[in-house]
Amino acid sequence: MVALVNKHGVCIEAANAYGIRGAFATNLEVIEAHAKCAHTIMEQSKDRYAKAATTVYIFCLFSFTRDIRWVQKNLFENYHYGLRVGDIQMAMYSYMMGLYYELVNGRSLVAVTEETRETIAQIKVMNRASQLDLLAVLFQSMLNMKGESEDPLVLKGEAMDETALDPASMTTWNDALIVGYKGLLNAYCGNHQANAEEILEKMPYVIKEIGGDGIVMWLDIYVAVSCLHVARSRGKRSPKYRKHGQNISKKVKRWIAQGCPNLLHLDYLLNAELAVLKGDFKKAVKSYKTSIKIGEKMGRVNDAGLASERLGEYLLEKKDGAGARKALLNSIEFYKLWASDYKVESVRSKHEEVLRPVSVFQQ
């Protein structure tokens, strides 16, 4: 399609061709170039409807090289346009992708879940409930992290019940999305072994079905964090998990070098995990703290909380009770900003002893 466009002239379908081709590229300069070509063609089109349909893929591509908030703004604008023209499917996909970036962007889960609940109610009124499957995965993941589920590792609650799903009737897109988000939940909830032993093997399938690295790069990073954690104590299988973590770390560094502005804090988190494996205490602590500082500055309080928690638990292993207590208290504050009641209570209960108030007589 791209070759035909170059030969015969532009059309709105060409924007889709550039978008799809760019989604599966690995070099950010190539991805940015394809996104810009698609965007230019889209802007030249007089067909507003076709432009809106094309926008979703294009702005997902831009998530590699542009600030996520700019990407979200365009996706949510596209959602409202889809509603106005009656294309609910386009509106749904635009909203879903915008919501996906909300989850990794660290915005308050209270605000996001309230807005999503209203959106779902609006869609149901339009008798389009059958199109809610994909949105339900994102919504329930947020509810789980917020603390509104019996088991944070099972997508079961207000939005959906994964235990009642019929595998034969699910689309591969929906199945892959569930797998990807289970990986995210596992990382935040400390179920690292499940990520290493179950989710890791499925990540190529997730990338293939969801649409390339641009959409799943965060999920890949969280699974890598889990693999590096498990590599600390897995004996003969340790090299497999260590190598995966190293490969993802190299990929993230390559993306950052090519202009990705959204992953620097996670790059330092991976640096910290790799330093722990090497036994480099000073580098590990410094990298954790840098990840926290950058994450906080970027507004990614979810990841700042995760890095603080990881730092606290590492310092506990090194018998630094005071340092661990400070880091864990910081993680609680970040999780409060994220409005993740589950994580706040999880850290408090798991580390109750070290977090117990210290009297002046004990100091």
C-alpha cells in the first residue's frame, strides 16, 4: 500500500498503511517518520470521518516519541467525535487507548474510574454493551489496583469476571489484553514468579495481537522487572530471566536514545534491578532513587511508588531498617496520590513491623 501511494498519490487509506507499518517497526526514527507521514496524509483529507478512524493508530504510534498527555488529548477528542457522528466502534477504541495510557500515566484512580464508569453507562444507554469487552479489561484492572476486588490478581468485579469467560468465544485481542494486564497486576502486587513462569512466555503473543511494541512497551517492562526479581533466587533458571531483563533494558535505552520521552524513570528502575543482581549496592540504591525522583517529576506516581517499594524491600534485605522504613513510607504516599487503596494497605500490612512508629526513646 505504501509503495502504491508513493506511485499514484495520497489517499486516506495510505495513512492507515503508514500507521500499521510503523506499529511493527523497532526503530523510533522509522516509527516517527511513519507516524508523521500518516498524520500529514490524514490532515490533507477532507473526509473528517475517515480522519477520525485513522487517528487512533497514528497517535498510538506517537506514544513512542511524544509526551503521553498529548497523545491522550487527541485520543479523547477522537472519542467525542466518534460519538457525535455515531461511530461507536471508533469512539470505543479511541477511549480504550486513551484509558490505557491513563493507567500507566499515574493519574488518580478515583478520577479515572469515575469517568470510566460514566462512559460505560453512556455506552450501555446506546445499546452498545457488546462492545465493552476490551474496555472492561482496563476498567477492572484499575478497580483491582484501587482495591475494589476480592483478589487483586483476578479480573473479577464490577466490570468483568475473567473466571466466567468462555475461551472459545473470546477474540485474540481480548485474550491478549487480559494476559498483558495480568502481567502489570502481577508486577505491582509482587507476584513476580507468575510473570516469570507464565506471562513471559506469552508476551510475544501479546505484542503480536495487540499491535506492536508501541502499545505494550510498558507491560513488557513490568514483566522484565519481575524476571529480574526472580533471577535473584532461581538457581539454574536465573540466566534466562536475567537475560530477558537485560534485553528489555537495552531496548528501553535504545528507545530513549532515539527520542522516547516517557520511559526514563523505568529505565532507571531496570538499572536498579540489574545492579541488585550484580551485587552493586551503591548503584542499585542510586538508580532506585533516580527512578523515584524522575517518576515523581513526570507525574508517574504509580511507578514512583513501585520504585520506592522495591528500594525499601531491598534495603530490608541489606538490614538497613531506617532506610527501608523511609522508602516504604514514601511508597505509601505515592500510592495514596495514585489513589490505590490496595497498594497502600498491602505495603502497610506486609511491612507492619518496620513501619511501626518509632518512639523518641528508641531513636
